[in-house]
Amino acid sequence: MAPLPPVSKVVKLVITYTVGSDTSVVNILHFRYAGTAPSQTELAAWLAGVAAEYAAHCAQCAPASVIATTYTATDLSTPSSAQYVHSENHAGTRVGTELPANVAVLVNYHINRRYRGGKPRSYLPFGVGSDVQTGQLWTTAFHDLVQTQWLQFLTNVANQAMGSGNANSTLVNVSYYWQEPPADGSPIKPGTPSTVRPTPQVDDITDTRVSTAFGSQRDRVR
């Protein structure tokens, strides 16, 4: 598979978790910076701050069986731009019965662009049995907790210095693929193959909302 095209002035953040026996659960976020490209040393400092923010705001939402283990930052500007991996374990501190591994908190992100297909989102491995209101919904208290803490985590991460001239950054969505509409202006048909954009589309995240209903990640139970 050919490598994806570079994304100018965007750092990809990957948070990797151990969830029970699964050591490969990830959340992926993208942050756009305005100044000079961060060095490996600067990314190391940034990731130390990211890990601290996770411990302060997110660990309280997860059970002890969910452990954030590594934080990886990759500058996507060029194939040779800086990358750093920060290892620091943060186990969840929420007390309660462990939920099935496929149950997740769904976070929806809004961008000011309409398009066909899935919208940007995160599936967080948070919650315990007492946070369940019905077979489909989180309790209001838990929903509000995650809404507050995840948004604060994202805000604080964006406000962490990321190198020279980068006192803060912006949470963004990166789109690598698109479907070319028919020449006659008719709607894109289901099954139309996607193609890689020559230049990835980067959109600011303008709103972050935690869903009251469960999200599901089937791969997490395999």
C-alpha cells in the first residue's frame, strides 16, 4: 500500500491502551500547529504534558482494567519529520463492574463542512456497570462527567506548547480520501470507490459532543 500524502503542520497523537487482554486499543487525534515544526525533543516535552492531562482528567472515567500505556506524536508534514513515543502507564481509577470490551463512549466532532460518509469521532474505553442507565444509555451523571473531562483534556492538550512559536495548537480532522461525484451532478452512488486526495483536507473541530448512547467497537472483543 502506498504511503499517505504528507499533512502540513499537523501532528498525529495516538493514545494506546491495554483493555483487559487487548494491548492495541487506540484513540487517534490530530493537532495543527502554526509555527516552526517541533523537534523530537519538543514532542517529548509535549507528550509528557499530554500524559499528565490524561491522568488528571481521563483516568477517573475508566476502570482499572483500562490502562493508557503509550502516547505517540508524529509530525505528518514530511516523511522525515519528528516522531516521539512516550511510555507512562495510567490505569483507570473508576470503581465498578467492568463492561464488555466492545462498549465505548462515543464522542462526535463537528466540522464546518458537509460530506457523505462517517463523521470524525472517538470511541473511548470508559465507563463501569454503575454508569449504565439502560441497555443503550449512559447515566446523566457519567455522560456529563465524560463531556466535561474529555473536553478539558482536549483543551489543555491544545494549550500545551509544541515547540518554537507553538504556544498552542488546534484540534483538527484530517481527511485523506474522497469520492468523486458523477459528472452529471447526480448523487454519489453507494459503493463508489474512494480515492486518495493529492492534498489531505484539514478541518478545524468546532464542537465536541459525548453521545448519551453507547458506542460499539466490535474489534475490541476479538
